[in-house]
Amino acid sequence: MIICADDYGLREDIDRAILGLCSLGKLSAVSCMVVLKRCDATALNALVAHQAKVDIGLHLCLTDEGLPMARPLPECQLPD
């Protein structure tokens, strides 16, 4: 079974949890949100320290994290 932690670089608490799980050998892989400013060289270096035990990949982010994915629909309106 492959266990992949998602969203490394999204928030500090998520990063800490992922690094802790890497240290315990509980993860097979981690995906990094490198599009975010906080997923910088310092954050990535902390993760790369575990690269012998965990695969490190890229989390594709096709949206602007600061914007909603779509405009809200008017109340009680369903799309066609």
C-alpha cells in the first residue's frame, strides 16, 4: 500500500505533521505545493532530508488558492 501525504507547503501545521510522519516511517510519498510562497527552499530542505525513505512529488495546483474555484450560484439555482 502506498500512503501519500498531500499539501506539503500549504500550512505550517500540515508541514510539521508530514515531517513527523516521515520521521516515523509512516509515509510512502509526499506531494509538495511548490506554487505557494511558503513552500520555499527552507521548507523543501526539511522534507528532502527524508528522501531516502519517502518519494517526493509535485502537487499540481491549477487554481489560485486565494480565489474560489467558481462563482457561487444564486440560491436554489442548479446548473443545466
